[in-house]
Amino acid sequence: MPASAALDPIALQHGLTKKRDNAMVAALCGAIPAVILFHYFPAGWQRWVVGFMVGLLWGNAFEYTYHRWLLHGPRSGFGKGHLEHHTNVGKPEEPEHVALGKSPPHVTLLFAINGIPAILIDYSLGLHIVSGIFVGWAVYLITAEEIHWRIHMHGWLPPGLRFARAYHMSHHDIPNRRFNVFLPLFDVLFGSSQSTAVKH
């Protein structure tokens, strides 16, 4: 029997709608600034590729930082919705709480919080890579959201990402480790990728 058979259909529809809306907003929040900034800070394809790679890396770092210290921080007010996500794993209402972005306005705010410093740094250093950075963030966010959904909803994952299901679900067993969803770069860097609990 497929895992989705036990899911609340209303929660499933709400979760799918939230995931879709977040992805559309992330695509717009990446593409629109990228086009505008490319107009004002034109660069060759090499700088754009460097920016794109920096955007992917920054997205991974932000995911780790936000998840570890804001969503799981003992004194953080950001963790309430994330606690709902942890509490509802395996329950019929789970799809309602799977989306990484709380809502489209929340996704927009994340891009603004990350984008303003990136623009200022790029402008002050004359790097001309910020267009690629915005696209890299958008791609990372949309990919992380989709993979996170497929992990929790038992969806198909490509062969190179099948480890991500066990990796991420182990975070739900011991919540103070494995904060990256599918690309554990910063988990490895900060020592939180191991299979035993770590101290904050």
C-alpha cells in the first residue's frame, strides 16, 4: 500500500499547494533580481557560473544555519512551526507541515534578507557575480523543497540522492544532528553529520 493512502487528502492538497506556491515565488525571486542586476552589473558567462556556484553554496550554508540555530535553537522563537513538522512525521496531517518555506511571503523575505548583503558585497568588491547568486539560491531552494517533500512522502529520488531519505529521517530520530536535507556540506564542516548526537 502506498504511503500516501493513509494521508489526510486535505493536508496533502494543502502541502502540495504550499510547495508549488513556494517554488513559483522562489523562481521569481531568483529570476527577476537576476535579470535586473545583470542589466546594471553585466558580466561574462564565467562570472555568472561562479555566481551560480556561490549561490548554491550560500543556499546550503543558509539552510544549515537557519535549521540548526534558528529552528532548533533553545531560545529561538522561529522553531514553533518546525516543531509541528517534527511532531507530525508519520501522521495523516504530515503533508501540511513538510514545506521548508512557511509561505510565499516568507520565501520572499528570505531572498531579501540574503539578497541585500549579497548585492552590497558584490557592488563594493566589483565582483559582478550577484545575478548568478540569485539564480543559484532559487535553484537550491526549489531543489531542497522538492527533495524534502519526496523524502517525507516516500516519492522517487534519483540514484545519487537515495541516501538522503535515511540521512534526513535520522535527523527526525535525533534532532540535534544532520541539519542539511540532502547535501551535507555544512553538516560535515561543523561535525553534525555523524550518526551520534552532537552538542549545540
